[in-house]
Amino acid sequence: MAETKLKFLNYSPNRDVVFVLGAGASHPDGVPLQKHILPMILSGGIKEIQESEIGKQVIEFIKSNFVYNSKRHQYPQLEAVFGFLDYFIQQNESLNSKYPNFKIRTIKEYLIKLIHYIVNLQTDKPSKYYHLFWKGILDNNKNVSIITLNYDTLLEQAFDFLFKKYGYIDYCFHLMNYDKIKPLKRFNFWINPREPVVRENGYDPSAFKIIKVHGSLNWKYCNCCNQTLLTPWDRKIDLQRGKFLGYTYPDKEEYEYRCPLDGTEFQTLIMPPSYVKSLNQPVITQLLSEAAREIRDAKKIIFVGYSVSDADVHIKALFKKQLNPNKEIIVINTKISDALKNKYYALSDKIEFKNLSFEEMVTNPKIMTDLLT
């Protein structure tokens, strides 16, 4: 029997590499880009959305307030729709008698749940590209952190071959799953990498920060106790009722998720794209602070598949405040236009651009070695 002992997974004071992952990193696995989401909702291509109560209400709201032409593939921007909703929410105003303020808030939550549903369609299969990404890190340099702007869970799902022997995921905020109390007994399956972990002989695991600054499909937030439950495998939403669904193991009996501490219905914890953003959500605030520390202390920052959206003013501000003039910055993208270069040059004038896709990057061991060393 292997001897085991406890070990603190201490972080180095400085990070060798911080990866910043945009939608281009998950798109090769079928996760839609932001510009594809509204067409998927409005075109009628997803029957479950068209026939659901949530889908009908969101589509009716957009038809009433925006003009689009499905035949010509002309749709409003997702940021514009959320910006319109957020204006009334922040002003605490109603749009009209049909859409009072409480209804506007409901429509926004429904639209977020539709995004949740669409992104989740492609996350039930393993990602060979993220697997290769983690393998490159394991083979070359484990002193890395990852800031991702994606909601999907492909990155974490691909981590399974590293778990316990080589590493643990640190989401960088407290999860309900860490608390060993009776109401949470059925959910106590996630190891807190900031506490001593069991180390078996022959293995030297590391902790890896995955900072999901826009939230995640597998986080469920209770706005009563202000805590978050991690549900690694349960991401399904009932589009008729807008409820999160879970399944018992191994018999797969379906149940509705509610906070195990106070019975409150869980909310999504993803930050939608909007020109009018509120950054007051407690978890998001904490993650932005953690990301700031990682950026400030990193030797090298590598952006992958990120277009620096005009709606991401908070991300631009985050990097603008924390980058120093000598920081090594690499941008990996397949569409390196003058417009994209100008957006990055607004952050720093010392940037190396590489015309590569995420899949080209991770399938080339030499490129991964050069990036990580």
C-alpha cells in the first residue's frame, strides 16, 4: 500500500506564464462564438428553445424591441440586447405596461439561461485540444495560471488525467463544496487546494489557478447565503421552468437544484456581454482582484483567441492598470488585423503577434515548449 502524507501546495511568488483564453480557444470544440448565439436563438434552428416558455418570452421581447432579418442573417448584437435590458434595470424603470421592471429582470435572467443552455450543448464531450494544452503544461512548466473569459467547462473536464497525481484546480474563491457540514454532505466531493492535500509517494502535485472572470456553467449561486455550489457534471437547465437540474448517481434520478443551506433557488453565475456592466457580484469582484494579482506578478502573458471586445471595458481596465512596460506579451489569434493590433497596442507597445489558432498551438510541441519556457 502506497504511503501518503499531507502537503501544502504553495504557489511561487511569481508566475512564469499567465494564459488569457478567449472564445477562440473553445470554438474548435464547437462552442459558439458570441456573435453566433442570438442567431441560434432567433433562427428556429434549436427546437427546444423555440418550444420552451423561456425561449418564447425572450424571442418575443427581442422581436418587440429590435429589428432583424433571419433570411439575410442580420441580427442585433448580443451586447446591445443586454445593454438595453441593463439600462432599465440600473435605472429601476419600466419599459412599458407589457414590460415592467420586474419583467425586464426576468427576461434578462431567461436570456442568460438560454446562453447557458446553448454553450452547454457542446460541453458533454471531451476536448482533445484542451487535453493537449494541459499535457504541454505538464511536460514543460507547471508554474502557470489561466484567466479565461469562457463560460464552458471544457478546460476543467480535460484536467481529469492530472487530478490528484499531478495537480488540483483552484477556482480562487470559496465553494460550498469545501464545507464539511451535514446539509452539504452529498456535495462534499471537491478538494480545497489551499488546504493540505494528500500526497502519495512518487507524486508531486501542483495547484493550478483557473480564474473564470465571467463565471462558469458549473457554478450555482445562492443570493441568500451568498455562496456558490460547484456542480462539475450537472449543468442542465429545464427551459420550460428555468430550473437547474441534477441527477443522482448511479441511478440518474432527476431532481431540481436548490441551495442546501436555505432552500433558495439557485441563480446562474455567468456575466453576460453588455455595454452596461455591473461588477458588484461578490464572486466576480473577488476573481477580478485575483486576476489583477496574477497579471501584476506574471513574467509572461499569452492571450489566446481573444478579440478584446468593445464590451469588455473592465478587462481592458484590468490589464491597463496592472501591466508594466517590461512585461512580455504574446497574442495568438487567427485574425490579426490592424484593428486587433490597435486594441492590444492600447494595452502595451511591446507585443508579439503570432498568426496561430489554439489547435495549431497545442498540437505543436515545439510551439508549446517555446511559449512555456
